[in-house]
Amino acid sequence: MIPIEMISQLKVMESYAFVAPVLFIMMHILRPLLFIPVLLLCITGGLLFGLWAGTIYSIIGLVISSVIFYMIIHLLPAIEARCKKLEKRLLGDQLSLNTVQIMLLRMLPFIHFHLMSFCIYQKSVSFTAYLRTTLFTVIPVAIFYTTLGRTIQEISVYYAIPLVCTIIILAYFVRKKQVIIKWHTFFQEKPVS
């Protein structure tokens, strides 16, 4: 016979097994307000839940966080204007990132996650396109950092610097290669005499 205390302990453990992933996903949603890096949460997911479950929970949390960001930007034009200023200051006027560049830049810990979400927002024609691109750019980040788990914390600076440089070089080579020339620059007005 199984004692009643043991049965109640099993029920408590089962309830924690359901609550822990929900709390972890909520941490992803609250992450921007708490200033917690994506890297830290994904690594924590790998340590707490393992590779597969940690990756899935991180993907769910990051996508929900991005959807909330989309809704806030869509509903509040003042925040959209602030994001445009930030993007202009950090990325410049004529820089247009493609999806692969956004995916690679999201893998860098010092690039702001929602700045990349704003880049996706600007190039998306609909919510569905935004969601699809977000999912495409979030999956590699979640897999990469969840897989590295404890290893990324112990990685030497000698390995970290070449890794970051490689990602930056890859982002440079997959950029859009086009030049935009303003109409008035190309056709300069001649002075009337």
C-alpha cells in the first residue's frame, strides 16, 4: 500500500511539473520589463528543462513576447516613433536588414531583441508575415542558447570573441546589396541664368 503522504507529494510534484513551464514562459513575457537578457533565459531553460523542452518553452515565450510587442507597437504610435528613432540612431538611415541578418543578429547577446522585432515589424505586410518571420528568427536563438546551456557560461573569452566576430561577418555577407540614390541627388537642378 502507498501511504497517503506519498500520494499527496506526487500530486504536488505533478502540479509543479505543469506550473514550472508556465512560469518560465511568463518570465519570457516579462523579460523586457525586468531587463533579463534572452541569452540568460534560454540557458536557464536548458538547465531546468533539458534540450527539447527548454527549447520549446523558450520558442513559445519568445514568440508570445514578440506578439505582445507587435500589438503594443501597432496600437501606440508614440512607441513606434521612438523605436524608429532608436533604429535610425543604431542602424542608420539606409540599412535594411533581411531575415537571415536579423536571425544572426538575434544570436548576439548585445543586440536588443525587440529592436530586431521592430525591424521585422517594419518589413512585414501583415501580422501573419510578422509571426512567420519572428518564428523563423527565434528558433535558431532558442536552439543555440538552450543547447549551449552550461557550456556558454564556461566558454573562454578566446572562443567567445571569434564566435561573435564570425556571426557579425556572416551578417555582413548576407546583407541586401543595393544602393538607394535619392531623386534630387541623381538629377541635380541647374541654376537658371
